[in-house]
Amino acid sequence: MKLVGLFINKARQAALVRDLSAHGVELRPMPSSAALLQAIKRGEAQAVLLEDADTSLIDWLAMLQLRLGGVVPILVVGGDNAVGMVDAMAHGATDYADYVDSVEPLLTRLRARVGRPQQLRRMGLEVGPYSLDAAASAVRRDDQEISLTAREFALAWVLFSNAGRVVSASSLTARVWGGGTDICKRTLEQHVYRLRRKLSGGATGAVVRIQAIYSIGYRLDLLHEQPLAWAMPDYGSAATAQLPLHARGLPQEQPPGYLRHLWPGEF
């Protein structure tokens, strides 16, 4: 069995490589989520292992779900400072196993998941007049397709998925380009600028606004919706305990029905 993985704790990484190797399982740690994605696309692994070590896990899962859509199982290994099984599974993990004193629980999960046919997930979103299809990398407004590059679509997916909430610049780059990729601020700004123009181009009246939040990131708002009186910022891997003063009192999370996930079979 061949696996690829992403880890923050290098001691835990080395221990897992050693313990899995003793049971005939090859684990290759990857330097970044972008490198891991390329290894999967080349068919070099049967499953992915992600360490549940900090908020990077959510960024990793978001990118892999968008780019892979269930091609291989994604197992999360619990540890210190863990996000937890519930949140990991909610963000797209296939399974979850603790690794404390023994590797046996993880091996059991791997044997149950690896080799089984994986159901490809066709994911979609509807936000106001916009619909997004992850499998086709397509965005439509009122049934008219908007031509986007792969990067622009990934950026749109992250922003529409968090409509009404602030997404940090570091989380955007991690989810769109992959963690560990050196993306300058100007590159992100240019992609956001082009996405703004394409989302509003040719339509009568602006429907969405992508607003830069100074020193933090970006937020997509559906303009004709009335916000609630409290915020739910999504800072991703740059999460902090305290909101900066200038981030308070911004247009907030939208009422029920504002954002709807389309589950498999609804297309």
C-alpha cells in the first residue's frame, strides 16, 4: 500500500513512516499540498494521510476536495492541537484515526478504505443567481456560463463557499495554489481583479462584490441581501483569537437560503 501525506509535526511524521513501514505500508511525506496533488494525479498513491495538527488541515482539505473530488480516500491522523473528527469529516475527510500509542487503529481504517471503489463527488454551490460546478470548473449566472481560468474558478469557489465572511489572504493562497507555494500579494490581487470583472461583466447591475479587507484578506457579498448583525470570519490558517478593530462591524453572514450546497445527485 502506498500513501502520501502532509504533516506539521516532523517527529510524528517520522514515527508514522517507521511504524507503517513495519507493516508493509509506504508513506511518502510531501513538502506541500501542491506537491501532494501532483503525486496523486500521477497515480503514485492509493490514499492521502493528513495530520490533524492545526488550522492548516482545513485549508488542505478544501484544496483536495476541490481538485480531487473523491479520487482517493483522505484519512486524517489525530494528534495534539487537533481540529477534531467532527470538523475534519465535515470538511471532506474520508475517515479519521488517532495515533497515540499504536498504529493499529490507523491500519484498520486504511485497510477498510483503500482499494474500495471511490464515488466521485460532484460538488456544486448556488449563491443568488450564480451556480458553481466543481467537476466542470464552471460558473454560471442566470444559466449563462462565465469563462474562468482554473485559478480563477478555484478562487471563486473559495469566496462563494464563504460568502459574507472574510477569508484571509494566506488561506486563499493555500486553498487555490497549495500550501507551501510562494505566491506574492500582487499575484493574488491580479487574480481577484480579473475575477471581479468577469463576475460582473456584461450583466445589468452588480450582484456580488469582492471587497478587500485591509491587511486581512477578501470577502464576497451578495449585494441585495440584508446581513445579520454578527460576523463569522474565516481566517483559515491565519486564524487569530482577536478580530482587528477594522474587521468589526462589516457586512455579515447572510440569512438562511443565501448559500446552498448541492449534494451528489442534485445536478
